[in-house]
Amino acid sequence: MAGIANFRLPPPAKWQDFEDLCADLWRRIWRDANTQKNGRQGQPQNGVDIFGRPDNGALWAGVQCKDKNEDLGSALTQKELLLEIAKAKQFTPKLSAFTIATTGPRDATIQERARLLTQEHRKNELFDVAVWCWEDVLARLNDFPEVITLHFPHFRSVRTLESVTAPAEAAGKTDAPRNAAAETFLPPRYSERMLRREALSRTIEDHLTDQSSVFLNAPSGYGKSVLLSQIQIADTIWVDCEQEERKYPSFRERLNGYVRARYAAESTPEAPRDLARALDSILDGASERLLVIVVDHADNIDNGVRAFLQETICGVCSRSSRRLCVTPST
């Protein structure tokens, strides 16, 4: 299932923030409210930064947080893996599972070594070993939108499952060809019989006007596109990334077309991050500074569109009055 990982958000800049994020995440993964960080900086920790009891059971589990940001792009080494495992064997009470969470990239060799170590450990009644890269952390965060909001405050995740009783989107969509409304950047037309979810619409609108980006999360067919089409904010541009607009050149031309029509200006930079910053500059001089960009079917985007979204959510533009509302198709 697509989620926040699709946007390749960067890890926290400070290792303490990464450790805090991991503590909040594993507290929910383990379903243990008593999950804690181990001691304080400078105290011996026996290789364990976070500990808890999964499902409040009798067994203990631990997490070691390895920040690889200082050496950008570097992966966990086998030497580091073995060193942290040796330390974790000294943790008391005895661990049943040990995870190394890293901000580095995924590495197949390290994953294989972790599997082999787990196999060996089980023969000797020692803990299982797992290694999570930053991409794994992001993927798991998708299950806990409240943690996303806490650690990425400009990226609000809104789940729609509890407000929908049955899939409805496909049945209500009209078959009419694109018309003038679509050419003025409005959302596609849906049947008037489609369910209107006023409370969810207001929640999304409140987050957007509060200068937060929104990620709409639900399985395919649960009416995400219909819900987004009901947003009532004046300056809203609809971008459907299911077809050509998933590619950055078409995405860029869509934004430039809106800028020309709405602000009598043109945002010309070709690079995705430069385009985001140029759009901010145009909005700085506009009387109405809130522009909502609705990105539908966002799981299909290419790297250029992804870079634009990343700059908006986490870059220098993240506190601007241009806000995103994005939804994947699955």
C-alpha cells in the first residue's frame, strides 16, 4: 500500500530526533505504553536505545538507532551490526528481539546477515535480529498517522476508513469527456448522488488553512478522489497523476498553466525544487496567498514530481502559504 514512504521524506537532522521518532513508532508497533528510551546520553546502554514488551507480554525487545546522516548515503556495515549485537547480548532482562533502525539505505547483504544471525540465535535461544533502513521506517509510519503529524508537523495524514461504509468512488464517476471545467484546473465531475462527507471535508480544509500539508490515506475505491473534489477552497489546482501528469514535465506544465491563468505570471524554472521556490515567490506577491495543490493518485509520480512535493513538505518552502493535499490510488 502506498503511503508516506512514497515521498521519500528525509530523516530528522539530529540523531536525538530520530531516536524520539523511533521511540514513538515502536511504542505503537509493540502496543506497549511503557516503551522507554534506555537511560540518558553518556550512560552504558548495552546496545539498546529503546526497550519495551511487545503486546505487554513477558518477553522484552530492544531497538538500536543508528544515524547515518553524517555520512550521507552510507549503509550499516557488518562490523557495526556484529558490534551492536554483541552489546545487546549484555542487556538485562534477556531480549527476545533486537532491531537496528538506521537512517541509511537498504542493503541486501546486511539483510541476509541478519537473517542468518536470527537462524543461528534461535538454535542458541538468543534474540531475533532485524535491520530497518529509513525506507522501512517510513513505510511503517504509514500505519500511525499521529506519529507522522508529531514528527512531520507540516504533513497531516487523514484516514478515511471509519467514515466510509462501502467503496463508492468508481460507481459514481461520470463518463463524460473532459470539458472546460477541467481546463480551468477543477477536479473531475462526479455524480450528485455521491456521498458528501462534510466532517472529513472540514477537517481537511482546516488542516490546509492551518498551513499543513495533508496526506489522505485509504484503500482503493473508498472515495478519496471524490472527497478531495469536495474541498471548498477558492485557489485550488487539481493534478491527476494517474496519467501523463505523473511525469514531471507534464506536472510542471500543469502548474505553469495555472500560474499564467491565475496570477498573470509564469514560473519557469525547470528543476523541481527551483519550481517550488519560484511558486512561493509568486505567492508572496499575491493578495490571496493560500494555494492548494491537490495531487491525486500520488503513488504514480516520478522522481521529479516527488522532489517538488518533498521540497514543499520538508524543504525551505514547507512553511509557505502553498499547501498540498495528496492521495495515492491504493
